[in-house]
Amino acid sequence: MNWRSKALLQRVFSCVPKGAQLNYLCSRYLTKTLPQPESVTRLDYSFAANYLRYFRQAGEVPIEEAQFYEFGVGWNLTIPLSLYCLGVNRQLTTDIRRLLRPDLIAHSCRTLATMPLDPAPVRRPGRFCPAGNRTDFVSLLRNSFGIQYRAPFDARMTALADKSVDYITATKVLVFIPLKTLQGILKECARILRPQGSMAVLLDYRDNYSYFDASIGVYNFLQYSDRTWESIYNSSLFYQNRLRHSDYKKLFDEVGFEVVVDEPGYDGPIEDARKKLEKIPLAARFKNYEIDDLAAARATYVLRRKA
């Protein structure tokens, strides 16, 4: 699908009633990115396993006893379900919109229940067969998997007590949040995180339109001014803030976090990424960045509250 057509479609969906539902139908039947393939679920499971590896190294509370929190969980809860498989018993999951789809959750459960997993799971999810309204399947999630779901939910104002959460995860969601909102969310995370707790953040710095249109590269969006990007290509249902690796490091410091792990990643050799960037006429906003900062395609951060 041409990325400009995708952007136009997202803008239309953002402006009409039930736009999120239309977006789901488009993803399911037009672009056919849902339900996600087994290969993506396998990656999500590996992300969840890495979170726990970091937490065991940096945190003090046993995983089985800890209170987890993840915001921006999307449609299918693959990360929380993977954490359940790996022994996590208490999770609060939230989203700005009520996006959960019982059919996609059921698909995630079936995939995690049957495919080979590495590391070996502590347990696997049983069948997820919700019958009735949304309240029913939200209760089923809590009773079956220890996953509490709240939406719509403002992650800037959780109403949770100070220092009440042991571990926080954010999976590829920060890049879809406007900077001002993101500052509020991260300040709230710092407030509710226990001093001995940790927050793990997985970031995807790529132009997400490149997943739909193979003709553009992962750095495509770096050539557009903020004015052009915001007025033509960005939308509330598919927002990309275009922050780079150093921007997040600075942001984490400003809101009260200390960086424990800082692992940028690249798509292949970094020399290849540099060559791709050299062919792009960078917008003025990005011309003062170090080339390797712009080249990062993904990153993992592990954070803890400053003393």
C-alpha cells in the first residue's frame, strides 16, 4: 500500500466517528496486518523475556510477586500474555482508547499455547473464549491471567499511589505519543515506580509507513519539516513524533529517571545506515544531529528513579 494513501486514510479515520473501528477493519481486511503472524508473536515473546532479564538484574522484587504496569497495549495483548507465560502474576494494562479485540486476544492465546517458545515458558495460556460484552472479557482477562485492563485511560494521571509499581514496560508505544503528552506520562511513571523498581522501554525509530510501503526507507520521514509532517502525514490514530535516540535519553533525565541500560540497534551494519541517510535531504530539524543518532533503528532503555 502506498504510504501517502495510508497517511490520507489515517487522517480520514482520525476525523470521523468510530474511526478506531474503521482503522481496525482496514488493518484486518485491507492491509491484512491483523491478526499478527506467528513470527511477530515470537518477537513479542522475546521482548517480554528480555524485559524480565533486565528486571532480574536491576530490580529487587521477585517477578512472581511484583506489580507490573504497561500503557498503550493495543489490540491483542501479546506482551502481557507473554509476561504471563513467563511467570508474571499481576499486571495493570491501559490504553488511551478501548482497543482490545477478543478475537485477536484469542488468536494470541492460541499462538502462545502451541508454538515453540524460547526461553521455555513457566505456563501457557488456556483458551480465551469470551461470551457477551466487553465487561465479560475484561473480567476473564483478570481472572484467567491476572491482567487488569483499563481504557480509556490517561497515563498522565493514573490515580495510582506513589511508589506503588515494581516494574513498568512500554513496548514501541512512546514513538506514537506527542512530546508534551509523553513528558506527562513519563513523569507519572517516575512518580508511581518504587525506588527499587525498573522501567523497560522498547523503541522503534523507523518511519512506520515503511512497513506498509516497501518503496520507502526507514528514514523517509526525516526529510519533512515539522509543519509538513504535522499538517499532511501525521494523524491522531497513527501519530509519529520522530524523536531520535538522544532525544529520549535527554527526556528520561528531565523527568527524573536514571538510565541503567542504553542499547541502540541498527538494521544491518551501521555503515549501510549512514549511506542511506546521506541520500536523504534532511529537514532542518534533523541536520544538527550526529549521523549515528539518526541512524538508530531501534533501542532498548532500562530506567530507574533517580535517588
